[in-house]
Amino acid sequence: MRYLTEFSAMEWLGLVPIRHTLKQIRNDAWLAFYKNSRAGQLDRFLAEHGHLTNKNIALIVAFEQPWALNWLLQMANRNVADTTFLVFDNSRNVSKRIEIEQVCKRNQAPYLALPPNPTRHVNRSHGMAMTWVYHNVVRAIKPRIFGFIDHDLIPVRKVSVADKLADQSVYGLLNEGKFGFWYLWAGYCFFDYAGTIGKKINFLYDFSRDLDTGGRNWNSLYRDLDRRQLRVASVENVSMNVASIKNPRMVQFVDRNWLHIGGISYNSPDHLEFFRELQIVLNQGLS
């Protein structure tokens, strides 16, 4: 949250700092409870993946979209050779958790069902899940590089995660808030693990600074970095057409290599049909 001295007089008259303070206290209480919740298979999961110490890992917080996750893992196996993808299931629907676990088994991807999340707020749920994964898995594994990938971000071309952090401690898609604050998008952010040790890592949002999921890391990870000196990811919208679909659609690409379906939990059937057809085309080897 912004420091109290950073709020304007008008904001104080509207009690804005008080509202943000109360909400942050509530969020921190929920997060403290959730971080200490135990996933049933956590000990086994950590024992099976201790070999990932000092390796590169990509963390996917899955949420009730087995089809998109299946496509992501298929393409990751094909296009991302220097990183192991781990899946953490934040789904509320039990049947979806079963499907997602089966998807992971088919793609030989490590799977762990997260503890039931106590919140229904989408941003809060995602941020709490990410923070749980960092504190309970990343700190235990101690990778060289770790990062979070959105469950509908598909690596459609060859990519190296390690190259992105060759000479800096963080890398990802830059999002800017108000008042000069910024953060890396929760769906595409990578970190040198050594640079996070001993810091208060918290992937919740900070709406007082206009920062979404991951914004609470402003103080711990971003504040002391010179944004102007950082290499960050590119993003572009490309008009794409699939022969079986009448109208072209704008498709977002991150770093040119990652196709973003976007808002997959809320999209119309027509939107998803387009991406299913696009998946078929790309699986046939077309550029």
C-alpha cells in the first residue's frame, strides 16, 4: 500500500487511506492463514522434485481449463527445452481438478493440487495461490530461475527462459500503475531466485498503487530497480485468420513467441472455437 503521506488531501477527505488499510489488513490475514495450509501431497511432491534445485522452473497456476493447459504443456515440451513446467491446481470444481491432473499425467508434467482457496475474488485467489507456491515450493526447491506463466499462454515457437535473465534479476511483461509504480504481469514474470531470498514475497495486488496481481512485490522486488535499464517483454496484437473460421481475430503475442488466449474463463464459445482451430493449424507445423 502507498505510504500514508503519499495520499492526497482529497483522498484523506474521502477516507481512501482508511479503506485501503482495512482491506490490506484483511488480505494479509487471509494470506497468512492460506500460506500455512498444507497440500495433501506436498511432501511427496517436494521429494520427487528435489533434483530441480539450481534448475529453471516455470510455475502454472491452473484454474478449470484443462484444454488450454493441455495445449500449453504440449507446446512447452516442444519449444521450451531449458525449463521444467510445474502445475499447481487452484480449481474449485473437483471434476476439473481430476481432468487437469490427467492432462498433467499425459504430458508428464508435475502436478500438485493446492489447498482449497478461501476467497472467491479472482485477483485475490490468484495472488494467494502464487504466494503459496513461492513459500511452500520455490523456497524448498531453491531453483536457479523461477517464473509464473498464465495457464492460457502458449509457447508457439522455440524460447529460452534462461536467456531472458542473463544479466538482470527480473524479467517479464511490464505493467504500470499510477504515481510511477510498476510491476511485472503475473502471467509472464521470471525471477532470479537468489535475488528473492530473505525478501517479503507477496503476489497479492496493491490497488492503492493501481497494481494488479503481483503488485505487492513493489517494495520487495521492484522499487530499487531502474526500470529504464531493464529489458522487458514485448507485446503485440496480430490479426490472424483460420480458414474454417469466417472472420479474422486479433491475437496477442508476448515476446513474439507466446500466444495469449486471454480471459479464457470468460470467453464466448466463438472465441474459444477460433483458438481450438488455430491449435489444429499450429499442430500441423504451420508457422
